[in-house]
Amino acid sequence: MQSDMKPPKDQVGSTSETNQSMIAELKSLAEFFYIKDVPSYGNNFFFTIGVYLLELFGILAITGIVMLIFGPYWWNLTTVGTFFRSLHLWAAEAFVTLIFVHLFVQFATSSFKKKKLVWMIGSVMLFLVFLEFAFGIGVQGGFVAQWNAKAGADLWNGMGLGYWVNPLNMTAVLGWHVAIVPILLVLLMFVHYMLVKQKGLSKPYRSDIPYSMVPANHNAMYKRMAYVFIIVLLFAIFLRSPYIAPLSIQQIANTTPDVTATTFIQEFNYSSATATYFDTIDPYTFSTRSAFVTVPYQSYIELSGSKNYEAELLNYSPAEQNAMLSQAASYFNSNGSITAGMHSVNPAIALFSQLTYMAQTGTYQSVLQDEVQDPLNETYVIRFITDSGALYTYAAQYGLRTHQWGMLKAGSLWWQIGSYWTAPYNWMEIVTSGISWWNDIENGTIALVAFAVLVFLPFIPGVRQIPDKLKLYKIFWNKYTIPEMKKSKPKAKK
């Protein structure tokens, strides 16, 4: 017979007191970060955006960790994984959008005049958020990731940062996205928030804006946090994050062997887009002949025991080589047979036919990956796909933007928005595309100057007065946000 064993009353009381003590300590810790008193407009949505940004950052961190645990197959091809990816995407879109709104509120009310350091830290955070979002699309996988990686690589090369930031290298991108940038953001967010907490919300700098100090309405903020989460959740449920399978060199070689063969010719004679790229910044300084022809072909020779047609081609004089290459280009442009071409008396036709056959079997792309000794570094693969023109052709099939519009889209449908904030930069690329001497490096320089102006705005005479001269403060300081500005009702006549 078992007897009921109950803890002594004093032990139960002790456990209960311990739990209450822990709750009280956690509550006290949370209240330490509370901003207790705010100006009378401070409980308005536009002046509490920082709280919702913290909430969204938490959603991004949690969903990102879960996705990282289960991997690309799970988040791209399973129902639950797709939902988490969708939640992550829309939280990111909301995060960036609210940052823009938050930045505009601070700009319109000229808060940067008294809180220069807060503004500068916030501007740097905005840049890091752009970086985090772009890399997030890159590590997702699929064709959109390839598309954005190519556009991003041109952007970073144009700014002279291609050596340190290469979106075509997914290993580096993954490190930036899940470690380096988030750590920097967390540190800056903490400093940013503590400075705001120390100095309080920005108060009107104009004497004609009345206000009073009131207690912060945390309950209202909690309700809005719930609304923000529900909105993101609904978007994730009904507007799923898009996924388009990645484009492979094997796919291109089997569907358009003539294009593949002529691309090999362009890589060999250094006339491809990669070989002639103006901004010669890593990772585009490699020899296209060596990377795309010589090394893979050597692997083909070792596996097949074929005659070395590249060595034979190089034994001819430059003039004879050019004639053979021209004949080969005409052969492939006329839909010449790849199988017959592998045994052509023209070594150029034989060489590029064998490489095309190698690409059709799928071994060519594997060799390219082995060259960089990293299965996630897609620099060579994406550059070859780009040189073939297939990247843009494939994008057009899914309604994606042209290459000038960079990273504006996250998918093929109209609502699948991507990095919409790159529109001004991409517009600049289109406008300057007709200028022969104007390239990515000039556009990148303008982008860096614009960012520097944003960061140092509080110190630039004239520019710092723009929001006040335009009276932008009236958008957020008015009778609808400040109780003291409401006109008193006229007394009824007797």
C-alpha cells in the first residue's frame, strides 16, 4: 500500500516564494529597460516604432535559428519549412519598412539636432540591415538567390568592396548573415536604445509646439506588438515566400547547347562579360580561360582519355587560332551537332563540343565547384551562367526584373517584393547606362557619398535645416498626436 507523500507546508511556501521572487526579479529587470515618462505625443504609434523593431528582430532571430537547424531542403521544399521561411521573409520586409518610417519620423522632427550620436548609430544600423536582407535572399537558395547574388556582386564591386563582400560566395554570405551582421546589429541596437533611454524621447525643438510629460503607456505598446505579429503571421500564411529552382549549367547545356559552346569560346578568347568586366576587383580578376576551359578540360581528358585539343589549338599562330575560333562560332551558331563536333578536324570545334558534352552530363559544374574547393562558393558557376545570357532569359520567364533593376523582386508574382529600397540605385544605373565611361564604380561612389551624407547629416550646414524649412514636423506634431494642440470646443451660446 502506497501512502501519499506531500511536501511539508513550509516547503510548499518556500517553493512558491522562490517562484514569486524569480518573477519579481525578471519583472524588475524588464522594467529597468522601460522608458517610464514620455512627451504627451510619445505614446503615439510613430514614436514607439523602436519597440516593434525589437519585436521583429526577435521573430527574425527565432525563425532564422530554426531554419538554420533544419537546413535548405527543409525551408525550401517542406510545408512547415516554407511557412517558417515565409514568416522570416515578411518579418524582414516589415522590419526594413518600419526602419524607414522610424528614420523619417526622426528626420521630420529634427531629432538628430540634439541626438547626433543616436542618429549616426541608427544610420549605420540601416546600412547593416540592408546588408542583412540582401544576404538573407542569397542564402535562401534557388534561382532568386542566384539572381540577387549577381546583382549584389556588381553593386559591391562598384563600391570597391568586392574583395571583402562577394555575394557569389554563399559560405561567406552565410557567415555575414547569421553571425557577423547580427552581432554588430545587436551591439548597436543596445547602445542605440540605452542612449534613447538615458536622454528620453526627443522633445520639440520649437517653442510653438506645446507638450507635457506623461507616463508611458506600455499596455498600448503590447497591443500594437500583438497586431504587428498577427499582420506578419497572416502575410506568411496567405502570401508564401517564393521558391524557384536554381539554374544549372547542365540545364543550359541540354536546352541550348549552341549557347553553351559559344560561351566557352568567349571565355577562351577573353571576350565574355566576366573577362571584360570594367571594375577589375576580386572576384573577377581570375583568368576565364583557365577557370572555365583549361582546368575543366584537363579533368575531361583524364576521365575520357581524349586527345588534348586545347593544346593542339594553342600550337597554331594567333591568326590561325582566331580563324579556327571564328569557324567554331559559325558552326555552333548554325546549330552544329555537338556529338559530331567532338571529332572535328578543327581543334576549336572539338574542344568546345567536348566541354559542352561535359556540361550536359553534369560533371562540368562539379569541376568548377572543385576549383574553388567550396561547394557553396558559386562565383564561377553564376558568372558562367551570366556570361551565357541564360540568367536574364530565365528571369524573363518568371517575370523578374531586368538586370538593371537588380534586387527589387523576391519572386515572380507582382506581390513578391524584394529589396524595393534599391530602386533609386537601379534607376541611376538605367539613366547612366548610355554613358560609355560610366560604370558600376561611379554608381557605387555616388551610393557611398549618399550614405555618408545620411550618417553625418547632423553636422552638415544647410542640409540639417531642410526638415524644418519644409515644416515636416507638422506631419507628426499636430492636434491628432499632441493633446495640448487640440482646439478647445467653443462654448455653447445661451
